[in-house]
Amino acid sequence: MSGAPEPVAEPTPVAEPTPVAEPVEASAVVRAASPAPGIGAVEIVHGEALDVARTLPDSAFTLIYLDPPFNTGRTQERHVVSSRRADRPADTTQEIPDAGEPGSAESRGTNTDGTPDLLRSVPGREVNHGFHGHRYERVRELLHAYDDRFDDYGDFLMPRLEEAWRLLADDGTLYLHLDYREAHYAKVMLDAVFGRECFLNEIIWAYDYGAKPRTRWPTKHDTILVYVKTPGGHVFNVDDVEREPYMAPSLVSAAKRERGKLPTDVWWHTIVPTTGREKTGYPTQKPEGILRRIVQASSRRGDRVLDLFAGSGTTGAVASALGRDALLVDVSSEAVRVMRERIPHATVQEP
């Protein structure tokens, strides 16, 4: 005789495993959508240039563009500097004379052979960090005797130039963008870090905008110093650079007029128009035309480009549009905000 079916016990529910929290990094990374095909990736890092640079691997970038803040002009009262001379031990200090007739051997700090004390070569002196640091230190001390505002700016800029040298690939190029007040000091430092044989060009960016004083020639240019990691082994895509019209087109053939001429080391280019599409409102914004010429000449598609003082992000916007990957660094929150709006596909790393 069949009876009622025995009830079937329901299976005991298995407890869901407790999810394990992913470790949280110290910095927050905001990821954006992937760029369109042919467009380079851009990473924005909110941080101080030197701190970020020291975390990056050697020889990682084909092109580095630096547009650092200009000298604050603060003065220093220090007059004792370190110097190593052939006839003194390394830890000797030397007093820079305040007295003496201008142009005299005492005021210049020269030796009987006419060589400045602080520029005498010292056999066997150790080269700091693999650079020609001894030459820089000696020149810097000499300049310090005449204009000690240099010491502030030199101490700020020198370690960042050393990092730029380390970060450049063997075929890489550095463009250092300055105004007329600092260019000569910076060239001394770059000669020390890279070596004079690595100097490629001094580019003059000339423009005609703004007030014109009546007591001197109006200063309407910036200086861009160009150094390469390996002389003769650097990237320079001469055929990729946008050409410009001839100044006297009637003197050349129609074919040449049509093609245009290769730019020289003097670049006539307007500043960012106040009402143009490029304008971001960032005070030190540089025009895309200047950066486009730099990126076209000194990098290839797929190469990595670095800007440690990125500001409004012009370097990244141009590099990305040309198929290069860019790393943009700036300590300013406002700069990071502007770059995020200008380059929506960028990844942003906050501290």
C-alpha cells in the first residue's frame, strides 16, 4: 500500500564567502575611457615634479619638455661657498671677497695665471651621480659671487635637470623653455649635466603682443634650450615638421612656395589667442603650434613624452593627438583641473 511521499529536506544554504577587500593604494587613480584609435594615452599625476620624477624608470621617455616657473628673484646673503682647488683639500671653504676694485684679480678671484679660482680644473675630483657636477658647482659658485639670486633658482632647477637626463632614452631630446632672465644660467647647468657636446639648439620663440616700454627694446621672446642624450643618435623627423611660408616667396620657385620652408631656430608664433579655441584660462598656457613642432620633430608615434610642469596640458593634448603617449605632472590643483577638462580621456592620479 502506497503512502504519502516523504517530505524532501531542502538543502542547507551555503554561506557566501566574505569578500576580501582589495588593498587600497595611497594615491587615488581616476581612470577615463580609452582614447580613440590613433590617439595616444595620457596620464596626469598631481604631485611635485622632483618627487614624481624620482619614481620613474631610467630612459623611459623619448621627449621631455620642461617649462619651469621662473626665478622668484629672492636674494641671499651667503658669501661663503665650498670650493675644491688643486692646492686645497676637498672640504676647504673659501671666502668670496666683497672688497676690491671692479675688474681686479682680487675681486674676480683669479690666480696668477689668469684662471678664476672657482673654475680651475681639479684632477681626480669625483663626478656626482654620473654627471659633470663638479663643473656646475664651480661655475655656480662663481656666479654666486655676482648675483646670489641664482642660488635659489639653481638649487631648484639643477636636480630636476639631472632627473631629466636620467629619464631620457638614449635617442631622447630635452626642451627647456625659459625667459630671457634665466636662459644663460640654465645653459651653464645643462652643459654640466649633459655635456656641451649634447647641446643641439637655442630656439627663440618670438611674438609681438602686449605692452611695449619706451625706455628699452621690448622683450618679446622666450628661449628654448635643446639638448640630446646622445649626440648624433637623437630622433629628429625633419620631414614631419610643419613647414612655414617663405618670407620672400617671389624669390623661390612655385614648387618651393607650395611646400614652404623648414623653420629655423627663430620661431615667429603668436601667443594663445584670448578668444581662440585653445584658450583654457591658465595663465602660463603655451600655444599648441609651438608644442606641435617640438613633438613632431623629436618623437615618433608610440613614443612616450614627459612634461614635469604641465600647467594647462598643452604638451599632453598635442602629443596625444599625434599618437604619442604622455605623462603630465603638476603640483597645482588648478592645473590638474584644467588638464582633466581639456583631455577627457586622460587617467588622473591624485596624491
